[in-house]
Amino acid sequence: MDTSTYVALSGQLSLERRMATLAQNIANANTSGYRAEVLDFKAVSSATGPSITKFALPGGSHIDRSVGGLTMTKNPLDIAVKGDGFFGYQDANGNVTYSRDGRLTLASDGRLINGNGDALVDAQGSAVALDPNHPDIAIGPDGSIMQAGVKKAQVALYDVDFSGGFQRAQGAAFTPTKPAAVLTDFNTNGVIQGYVEDSNVNAATAMTSLIQITRAFEAISSLSEKASDVQKSAIETLGSAR
């Protein structure tokens, strides 16, 4: 049994998924707090004849947890994460997503909301509520939010476990399958006021990889066409020999 076509097809399917992942990363190279997605691959062996044939198979994906650069904005409502935590945001339906994007605005009802209108939450999962009439806000390294010298709330940092799977939400947000845990260690983790974290996508590297994978995909396509031509020629030759 000729397995070359199936091997080539498995390679193309894996490369196609890899290209889609890279394209998504490149599209979000300028999305604040975005974490790149990395796709794993593995080979599957199959005894299709006298020899063992290996097929390419796209495995699971995981999140690149490397930290993005910090951009100083001096905006008191811009915050960034020190360490590996995530901010929690609650939407209008009560669903919580997690993101490194800390660009906030003070709503008329006192909630701190992101660009999607989702409210920043505290360690209890409740929306952070402030006095909308006092915009003089100071946010400490432990997430304490002060207004007029009085502590009003505290920003929570969450440890998000992606090992059980996840879904991407708007912007740089995630909805993990496993529940997130509140971080309590503020020695290695913390909040930085007046800064925004950049995407951790290296656009130049990702673009180079995308070009290489595109060329590999085209090379496999060319080999598949040649193999098909050889098979066709063999069939025609054997058929005419009768």
C-alpha cells in the first residue's frame, strides 16, 4: 500500500493549523497583554505494511507565558501585572474571563471597566466599586486601591491553569476550563500602576516562521503532485501492456 499521499496529507493538515496559529499571533502583536499560542506536534506510527509509517499529528496547544514588555503611560487607570498572574473581568452575564490587559476606565457607577465594558473583579469575584466623583486613584503593588487616602478596594491577581484547556475571548482574554486561583504572594507578583503590558508576540520571528511553514506546505504539495503523476503514469503503462 502506497502511504505517501496520506503522509503528505497529514503533514499539510498539521502545517495548516500551525499557519493559522501563527497568523492569529501576528494579528495580535499589538494587542495589549496578549499571550501567544504555541502548537505542539507529534508523530503517530502505524504498521501499514512490512514497514512502519509515521504520520504527522497536531497535538494540543499551550500558552506562551513569557512576559511582554511594559509601556509607561502615566495614566493612573492603566495597570500591568508583575509576575505570572492575570486580572479577572466580569461581563454583563456574570461570566469571568482572565487577561493581562489592564487598560481601565472609571464608569459612571464607579466600576473599573476594560475596553469591552467588563468589570475588574476583586478576590471574591465581585466587581471593584469606587467613588466615581473622586478620580484621584492610587493603586499599590499589592493591588490596594486608594481614593483620597482611603482604601476602597483591591485588585485581585489570579493564577490561571491552562493545562485543562481554554477558549480565547475578546482581545487578550481567556476562559480556562479549570477554575483560576487567587494569588496571595505579592513578593514575586504584583500590580504596577501607570503601565501597560505589551503583547509577548515577536512579530518578526513569527512572520519568519510563517514564511518557512508556507514554503514547506508548498513543497509537500509539489511532492504530492509528482507522486500522483508517477502513480498515474504507472497505471497507464501497466494498462497498455495488457
